[in-house]
Amino acid sequence: MNSKKFSILFLLLLPLGLGAQEPASFSLEEAIRYAYENNLNLKNAQIKVADARQQIIERRAVGIPQLRGSVAYNYFIDIPTQIIPNFLDPTAGDIAVQFGTKNSLTAGLNLSIKAFDASYLVGLKAAKMYREYAALEMGTTRQSVKYQVVDAYLPALLIEENVKILDKNIENLDKLVTETRALFKEGFVEQLDVDRLELSLANLKTERESIARQKEVALNALKFALGYPMDQPISVTEELTALSPTASESDLTGAVNYTVRPEYTLVSKGEELNGLNVRLNRSGYIPTLDLFGSYQQSMYANKLSDGKWFPTTIVGAQLNVPIFDGFGKKAKIERSKLDLEVVRNQKMDLERAIDLEVQNARATYLNAQDRLDSQKRNLELAERIYQTTQIKYKEGVGSSIEITQAEQSLYQTQQLYIQALYDQVTARISLDKALGR
């Protein structure tokens, strides 16, 4: 083959190689870390923190001395005219005169300093506290994203476990069908026995295909929670049993610590912010003092080349004393107090909600753990029955009906066990969430 033909063949085969893309595999912890970097809600929370930093700079700038420069040029096409009395000849009436020049040019600098303003100091403190609030809000969003990923990851993992069990059952049943066909050829069993087992095998394969299609739907939901490209393949690698550690005694009976819940620290910071808002509105009654200075050079001339510059320099202070504003400030103070009272009520309500959530999570976990222990024993029993039935069938003392019944009982028990394991895992995770982990 010459080099030209080889190049053409390589280009034809290249897209086939590129298309065979391996799916990205994620454990639960890897999925959570990926979401922390790519989830859009969390990115927006990070933007909000950055915006809060800029608000501090913006607020601080109000108290920094302000320096402004200005340049103004005027050309008078018609010099302004004024009417004045005729002092030389009062009987002649008023006369029109023009004052000024064709050109005027002014350049100046203005400096202003906020010498004292109580609202500025309180506002600056509030801006800094808002940055802390935004950071706490991001922590709440981070926690929310974590459990969104968990909620999307577990169904995909459950389906994965079901597929594994079905694959194992199909493999075992396929082997039994092969052995039964051989026994039928030898005349030890009837065609009905083979048909029953083949029907069971066909049903298992159909169920496996149905669950495999559900897996794609679950993985798409996981991609969305992660912020992962929807057109890229993905797979889960966690073992469901690895996510079901037994809860400790303190988890089930210990006192509830509200402060570890991010939403509780967030509402506490909101309470502080509303308290500062009351102070900010009260500071409106305190006088403010501003200092200012201005230096200006002005030039007037009919021809710019003949003009002369004249300076003007001013320094001064301005004291603003609030006297009466129609009770506007009083209304603002009362409204801010009401807002503070609402936040305090929300805080108490949140404490009650956390207590209820922890109590429910503990009860749900204990029930789920009991069901799991029970289903584990049932599964061991169903496996022993199925194995015993297979042995009896192979030895010729059992029937295919017994095999089918034991097989169906085993499959049903497997499903109940997997569901109980899934329920125990979700209950354990809900308990961790309620405890602020």
C-alpha cells in the first residue's frame, strides 16, 4: 500500500477512534467535588461574594477625600447686555452696556472631606458584615449542591446495583437452562421443564433491558446536578453498601447543635445585619460635618493670546443638623425594628424545624436499619432455599415448578433487600444532613 492510500485510510478510520469515548467515572466524593467546581448555582454564589467585596470598596470610597478637577470654556457670540441708569444724563433714560469678554476659560480643583458622618461608619460595618453574610450564603448553597448531587447519584447507583444482580441471576439461570437442556436430551426431564426455565430467563433479560434504559435517565439527572456536559458519557463507581455506615449513639440521642447548620448561621448573621440597619437609621438624627476646599484659575479675554489668569481660593465647612423631617426617620427606624423582629421569629422557627427534622431523621433511620437487618436475613434464607432446590432438581428429586417458585422468591427478596439498603443509605444521609454534616 502506497503512502497516499494509507493516509486516506487513516483519515477514514480516525473518526471511528475518536467516537469511542470512555465515560468519566465518579465516586460519590468525586461527584461532589466536581459539582463544587462546576455547578452554576454555586458559581453564582461565588459571584455574589465577589460583588459583596466590591460593595465594601464602594462604601468605603464615600469617606475617602474626594478630589475633582474641572475645565470650562465659553465663547460669547453675543456678549450679555445689561440695562443701567444713565448717571451722566439721567434725563436721557437708561443705557445698554456690555460687560465681559468674548472668551472665558476656567480651570479648578475641588476637594471635599467627610469629617464626621455616623451613618457612614455604620454603613461601612454593614457592608463588611454583608460580605460575611454572602460567604455564609455560599456555604448554604454549597451544602445544598452537595445533597442535590447525593440525591441524583443514589438512584443511578441503585439502578447499577440492580443491573449487577440481574446480570448475576441471568448468568446463573442461563447455566441452569443449559444443564436442563442436556438433561432433556438424556430423557431425565420434560420439555415443559426447559420451557419454564427459558421463560424465566427471557423475563429476566427483558427486565434487565428495561432497567438499563432507566439508568440513562438517572445519569442525565446526575449530569445536570454536577454541571457536567449533557452530551458526554458518565458512570458511577460507588458501592451502595459502602455508603451505609451504622449511626453512632450520639447521632441518635445527642443534643442538637444548631450552629453547625449553615442555614442557622446564615439567619443569625441576618439578625446581626438587621440590628445594624436599626443603628443606621438612628444615625440619621446625628449631625454631619463636611469640609471642602476649592482652587480655581479664571481667564477672560477677547483674544485668548492676550488673556490674564485670576485665582480664586475657597476653604470652608458645612454642618448639617437634622431638625424635622416629618417623622420620616422615625418611620424608617420602626420598620427596621419590625424587620429585626421578623428575623428573630424566623430564627426561632428554624430551631423548631431543625429539631423536628432531626427527630424524624433519627426515627426514619432506625426503621430503615431494622428493615435492612430483616431483609438481609430473608435474603440469606432465600438463597439457601434456592440452592437447596437446585440440588434437589439436579438429583432428580425436585421439580421445575419448585425451581421456578424458589427463583421468583429469590428475585423478589433480592429486590426487597436492595430497596431496604437504598432506604437505609438515604436515611443515613438524611440524618447527616439534619445534623449539619
